Amino acid sequence: MKLGTAVQIALGVADLRTSLEFYDGLGFEKLATGTQPYPWAQLTDGQNLLLLNQDGNAPYQGLLYFNADAPAALAALEEAGAAVLARREQDGRLFQVILADPHGYQFGLVNRAPDGLPRPGGQPISRCGKFGEYALGVGSYENGRAFWTQFGFDVLHQSAEPYPWGILGDGLVVLGLHQTADFTGPNLTYFAPDMPARIAAIRKAGVPITQEMPDEQGAVANAILNGPDDEVIFLFQGEI
């Protein structure tokens, strides 16, 4: 069973204007904005759809799937061990439910088809490079893999070095499950062979670099960014 037919990455933000300035500096494209029921904006990096919500609950982040039969998916998720954190009904039927996977990461279902939802073109357009994964630090890679592969995710790659980890995809988004204490998540992760130049362009655009990781020649080839609402973005030099 797949979780839905479309997905967006939902982020709770404290101030929409500040968040839009941050993502504009990264070269994300603004697709739509609104003020009801609270200020919001949809953005894209060319590959993913981001939804910024100034709904008073920041910070949070999670995958939000659109599913015309969300109750059936919800029943399967609960049976698989997902915890229901919040649910909202409208006109006597499920409208939206927020859950947590066995490692505590939030995700949600919207009980409708994704009619009218913008669809990214598939090609990277931001200064960050090519999207590689929605990275999650987990306590057990095997447990994480066992959970997500029940819901349409296939293992695209896995390894035991330097720790158990794997890349999973459902045709809509790519997850990276990393059995490590080095980071938690979620973390948007990007790759590009010219990442040093991209990092320089991001810095020039006024986006602060939280952590620089110079290579042997002193060039900043990898970096970590922190958004205004605790979101973390990894930038790595390389091809994927």
C-alpha cells in the first residue's frame, strides 16, 4: 500500500516572511501563497514541493501525503505501529491525520486526491543542487526499513558502512535512513559536483552557513545550513 499519490514537505514556521527570505536565498521558486486559514506558501526546489505554514505550531516538519482513501491507509499504518498524534475531521469524515513512525518522525495524510496541487518539474532549480534524500537518523535501520517498505517504499541502496543505512523511494520522495547518533532529522540533503561554487553563491545571497567542512585544499566543499525554524539542510559535493 502506498501512502498517497502526491506528497509535500510541510514545515511549521514562526514568521512566513522570514522563511520566504531564507528559501529565496537558496533559489527555491515560490509557487503559491495564501492567508487562509493562516499564512502559508508553497515552494519548490524543482524536485520537491514544500509547504510553509504559519499556523502557530512551529517548529515542525514532516511528509504530508494526499490520499483519496486515507482511512484505509490510516488503519494499515496503525496496525504497523504508527502513532496518531492528531486528527481533524470535516463534515463528519476524516480530513487530515498526523502520525509518527516508530522512530518518532512526523508525517501526515490528507484525505483527498491532490487535485490542483502543483507538481514539481523534476529538475533541480535551486542553488542547493540535486535533491538526494530526506535524511533521518534512526535507532535501527532494520526497523525503519521494515516499517517504510510496507507503504510503497523500495530499497534503492543499502550498506553497513560506516553504519547501517539505506536509501528508500516510493516514486514521490526519497528517504535516507541512517542508523547513527551523528544527526537526527529530518534533513533535506543535496548533492552537486560544483558544490563549493554553490555554497559561495548561497553565502553571497545572504544565507548564513552554519557549519563549513573544507576539503584538503581548504575549499568549502560541504556545509550545513540551519533555517529560521530549526530545519537542517545538508550540502555535499558529489554526483548522485
